[in-house]
Amino acid sequence: MKTLLDTCVLSELQKPRGKASVRAAVEALPDDDLYLSALTVGELAQGIAQLPAGKRKRTLERWLVALETDHAPRLLPVDAEVARRWGQLNARLRHEGRPIPAIDGLLAATALAHGLHLMTRNTRDFEPTGVPLLNPWSA
């Protein structure tokens, strides 16, 4: 099952005592079925940049570079197709009175454009988008 990993999933995997069900859900999928968005890389980079200098920050900086390298063929940009889908999705959700944050909308549009499931804990924001969701926290 081809799956786009939300930032919260990757963050959980980096916790020393991360939730076992999240790790199990990711490990159950073949590496070739795991996709990242460039937006997720940006959110992770922001979080790392906000850390104080030290060993944890350096470790996470190296991890992020390795993550980008390992997933390079499955690191998805926000291209014109994703942008169009986001615009349509955003307009519909606003019309329905259910707007979602821009990055969440762009992640949903990325999953829709590429026929992917989205693995996230943040199901409430994503449910109205119609993206098939996987929530390993509820497993």
C-alpha cells in the first residue's frame, strides 16, 4: 500500500520511546511504498533548526540528510498538479466551512495526486479531504 508519511509519523520514529504501533505500521510496509513530501522535509528542518546546539541537533541533522537521500526517488514536490488539486480542495473545504491548514491541504493534495494513503495522527484535519487515512496511533 503506497503511503505518504506525515511529519508526525517521522517525528515519532525519532523518539527514543516512540509508540510501538507507529514503528510497526511503518516497518510493515515495503520501503518502496513509503513516500515523503518536500513539505514534510521542510517541517522537519524547521523543528531541527529550532533546537539548541548540541548532540541531539547534530544527530537529527544527519538523520534528515539520510532520510532525504534514502527516499530521493519517493520524495514528492509540490508541482503544478499538486497545486491545482490543493486549490480545488481548499476552495471546496472553505465553501463547506471546513478549512484546513495550508500544509495539511497540500499534503492531502499530494496524496490525492499520486494515489497514496496518508499515514498521520492528525485524522481530524484530513478526513474532509477524502484522502485514505492510516492512523497507527489508534492501532
